[in-house]
Amino acid sequence: PIHLGERKPAIPTCRDEVVAAVEALAVGGGEPVFTVERVYAAMVRCGSSWSRETVAKTMLRMTRPARRPPYLQLKRAGPDLYRVVPAREELGRS
């Protein structure tokens, strides 16, 4: 948690944790495409308590442009495969 003065600590959202796991897999692990299962497993290893279903729904929502940070966008790369949309390729962003 990030402590901001006297405010309550900022709790990471499922999206925040998906972004961290995807970045670890895509950048750190060199995986250009990944499944919900791989992302979920990476999140569990880091101590996440989000359910697999919530992770799957969050990843599906991340195929649409984000309206607030984190702006990482995913694209379907197959029936159960996703990849990160490079910043220059982001759909619907101006």
C-alpha cells in the first residue's frame, strides 16, 4: 500500500495487478502473448487475492482503451491469448 499523508492507503485494483503481471511476463519474461491463466498465476505468486474470473473479466475490459491510468491496453491474439498493444498502436486514443 502507498500511504498518502493522513489518507487511507491506496489499495491496488485488479487492473493495477494485471498490468504488473503482464509487464513482468511481456517485458521480464519475454512472452509476447499470454493467457489469462499465466497472468492469474503470476498474480497469485505475488500474493494477489483476486479471483480468476475477476482477472479474466478485467483482461477482457482491457481490450478497450483505458480512460484513466494505468493506460496499458491488451489485444486478443487468439481464442485465449492476449498481447500488449504498443503505445503507437493504441486503438481509440487521441
